[in-house]
Amino acid sequence: MPDFSFELQAVCPVTGARAGLLHTAHGVVETPVFMPVGTQATVKGVLPRDLAGEIDARIILANTYHLFLRPGHELIRRLGGLHRFMGWDRAILTDSGGFQVFSLDGLRKVTEEGVLFRSHLNGDAHLFTPESTVDVQLALGSDILMVLDECLAYPASHEAAKSSMERTVRWARSGFAHFRRRREEGVGGHALFPIVQGSMHADLRQACARELIELDAPGYAMGGLSVGEPRALSLEMTEATTPLLPAGRPRYVMGVGLPEELAEYIARGVDMMDCVMPSRNARNGCLFTRRGRVNIKQARYRDDGGPADPGCGCTTCRNFSRAYLRHLFQAGEMLFATLATIHNLRYYLDITREIRQAIQLGTFPEVLKAVRALPAVEE
């Protein structure tokens, strides 16, 4: 078995939704998959034991920008790589750090060579290039690496987006050339994905996809979404792009989405997604449930002895009442963030697992119809 491969198992003939298997050096990942975000080598508030057990995540994300700045990729390399460093023996995807760098408004400068930026921690100057971000991620030892790309804020003019997209393509070519040189040196066990950009201009995203497929990459990502644009526009850009990407390679949309949106992206041929929303919302008192969102800080839950999500089988819902969860949140207890995050991540991953099963059974169109009929309201 090669270091990385994708096995397509089923395709919905009505929508194009796909079920498959990602084979990585750290295990097999069933797709479609939602990937929990572990920005600083941890999914906030959750033990790796619970990620692998209760939540059963097969792949998580870590953030190249943050780990580059602290504690440093070379330290992580010396300590055995990111998997050993964070006590996680399943697959890891790292982003290139590009999104975080381009969020540093006023603290970065883009050139053809790369991005010169100042650390948000201490102001030190650093340069990210297509080559250096590959090397940083190889030092981290992640299973899936991302090429440096330029991510524009919304809205962006067609002219600005075109210039940015073309730079992203040039950086992808440079990053892949460097990655292949490193593989010739004996570095193995990793896959590198390029990222389709083009802001909210379908023609630019399609042009970018056509350029990037020439790299014959093991997988392709779509970035620059969820940057302030209307949700419908994110889906429109995805729908304009996925048909151009190789059918036998995984497709990853970065930074999405709400629970009710997962089926919509999957219906457009997406295999992989990630978002901080389930964990961040959990820490802020929002629980996603089959009956809508529960804002646990509301007074009506003060003496509510029922579970957060009736019918849910997670530890949080089996053992603790809404009243107890509200008490923990109001008291500022750390346990609340742990219990709420376990529930939200389990909810997200259960949705994708159910969708995967529906694709395999040929019932996904009915599932999608039911999702679209659900009101997105707070309980």
C-alpha cells in the first residue's frame, strides 16, 4: 500500500455525493469526513483518549502557523514529530499557515517569493515561502500537507482575485517541485494537496482548478471560503469547482460549515471538511442537537433535568442534565467546555457517518431532502 491513496467506494447517481476510504500512514479514514480542528496540537478541552474513543475521529487538523511560532517545528521534530508530541496515533492534516498569515492585516507583505510577516506573539519577522512551508510540515510529520496559497478577504475584485489566484498557482508549482525533491531524498509517508483559489469568481476558480490538476496531486483542496461571504455563495463556488477535479482524488473544502451545511457540501462531491465551529461554539455555551441549537446559558435550563440532546448516545447526554451543564457554564468550570465539545464533535461526526452510510445504501437523496426541510432554529 502506498503512503497515501484514495479508494472511491460509492457515488450517489443523483447528486454525485461520494463515499470512500483515505489510506494514510496512520490509518484508514472513512469519507465523507468532518475533521476536528486541533490548532495548537490539541483539540481544546478534549483528551486524545476521547477524540479516539468517544468521538472516534480518524483524522484531525493542526495549524502550521501557530506551531511554527510556538513551540517551533524543529523542537517538535526532535521530540519525535507531531503524532508523538501530542499523543495522537491517527492521521493529521496540517494547513500551510497561509490563512493565518493573510489574516495578519498590516503585519505582512506579499511578494513573489512568499509572505513576509510579523509574529502576533512578539513581533519577530518571518518569511513563509512555498518551499519553507513544505519543510515545516515535513518536520511536523503530518500525513497530509497543504501548499502555501494566498487567501483574500471578501469581497475581492475580479482583477485582484485573478492576480492572487495566479500567484497561488505559481506557489503550488514551486511547492510541489520542492516536495518531490524531498521525496527523492527519502522523505516519505506524506501527501501534499494544492488549494484552489479565486475568491467568489467561478471562472477564476475553474481556471485555477484546471491549472492545479496538471500537478497530478494526491488530493485537492478548495480554500478562501467562509471568509464573510453569504453561505449560498460558498456552495456555489464549490459546485463550480468540484466537477473539474479528478474523480479518483479526495476533495477537501477548508473551513466549513454548520451542521445543516455538511450534507450540502457532500452533495456537491466534497469528501473532507473542517471547521472550528463545533468546538468554539461549545466553549461559548452553544450545543448543536437534532432539535436545533441549545444556548445553555438561558435561564429556562436552570432546573431542566433532561439531557442536552434526547436520543444522543454521547457521554455528555447520557450522564448529565441541561441544568448541570448550565451550572458548569455559569460557574466558569472547565468541565463544561470538555463535555460540550465532546457532544458537538460527536454530533458532527455522527452526521457525516450517517451520510456515508446513506450514500452506500443509495438513500442519500432522501437524507438531503430531509435536511433541507429542517428549520435551523434554536430549541
